[in-house]
Amino acid sequence: MAAAQPPALPKPLQLPLSQDDLDKINAYLTPLTPEEILHWAVEHLPNLYQTTAFGLTGLVAIDMLSKLTATPPPLIFLDTLYHFPETYALVEEVKRRYGVAVAVYTPEGCADVAAFERAHGARLWERDEARYDYLVKVEPARRAYAELGVQAVITGRRASQGGARAGLRPLEVDGRGLVKLNPLCAWNLAVVEWYAERSGVPRNALLERGYKSVGDWHSTVPSGAGDAGERAGRWAGRDEKTECGLHVDGVAGGR
């Protein structure tokens, strides 16, 4: 069977995309490698950024982009103010290693935990989890995209992470018209780790201490023996929760 031919589309793409064009693009991108998908994206997607919490998949994408272009898409880091110290150290390491611009967005009007808790009270995630997710992730993401003029974002989501991600395609458009590229959607964690090891990709030090997926310190624990799933340890005790609100609410982000 012959490989799908690249659809004849302008560079950059004119948005919004029709469903027909989206289907043609996905038919073309699906059999490609992540590097080839990213190369296509850099050429075609307007006002492209990478939203990342510096998870291993996002870091692999950063490394790939650094080898594909001298001017990789800027990064957006949604700083919830409750990340582990190891995550903040990783952010600085990535800045030094790749020299890529990082736009940091915190909850509106809050530069630190003290300001956030003055405005919203202590341990909001226990009292109103949906509001917490909105304040620390969804609203900052919307504000970032509006202020930066973002039209397309690279995410670190993968189908093997399960839950709502199981049916991921390389390219999606959310309910607000934001284009979301999932370049590693077909890779499982073992392949991501293989690439990271081979290429010396920086990683969160917590991954060497039993954590599978790293989020806020108050909702992330090391995975136990026999824990299933690539995101085991996130939202401990909350088996029904698989997303932080970004993708559920139609705003893209990724690890």
C-alpha cells in the first residue's frame, strides 16, 4: 500500500481547518515518525508553541525540535506554584541545555503560593478540585494563548497513557479552534525512555525515585509495586481522574 501523499496546503496553514483537510492531514501524518511530524508542523502550523510541564515525552519533543530547526517553537510552562523543587530545577536545566524561550504563566495575580492562598484559601484542591484545576491550569493557559497569539500547540500526550488519550491522532482541533499536535501519540513509554536514554535528554530526578508521572506535589506519589498505567501515582486514590482540566475543558496542554 502506497504511503499517503502530503495534502496540497498552504504554508502556513490557513485556519480554521475544514474537517476534510484535518482528515487528509492525519492520514498523511499517522504513519510518519515523530521527527517527521514535527518537521511538517514547523513548516505548516502558524504561531506554533509547545505547552509543557517538562514531562519526559515533552522533553523528548524539545530535544527532537532542537535538532530539526535553529529556532524551535517557544515553550509555555504553566506554573501551578505547587510543582516539586525537582521540576523547577529541570526547567532551568532545559533552558541552559537548549536555549529555548520559556514563557511562564502562574495563576492570575499570584506570583507565589502565599498570594494564591490569600486569594483562594489553603488546600483548595481538597475543597474544590475543579476550581483549583481551572485557576492553576485552564485560566493561565487561556491567558497565555490570548496574550501570545497562539494558534497551534505541541503536546506531550500519547495514546498509551490511556483514559481519554487512548484515541489520539497526530493533529486535533479543540472546541475553540486551537490546533493541537500530538507528535509522539503512537509511542509508548518504553520507546520514549529509549530515545531519552540514547539522546541524553534531561529528565526529572523524581523519575529515578519511583515516580512514573510528575505533577503537583500534593497530588503525586511514587507508584507502588504492581501499579498499572503510565500515569500511576497521579491523583492518588482518584481512579476516575485522568486529566487536570486542560484537555477536558478544551484547552490544550501537555507533558
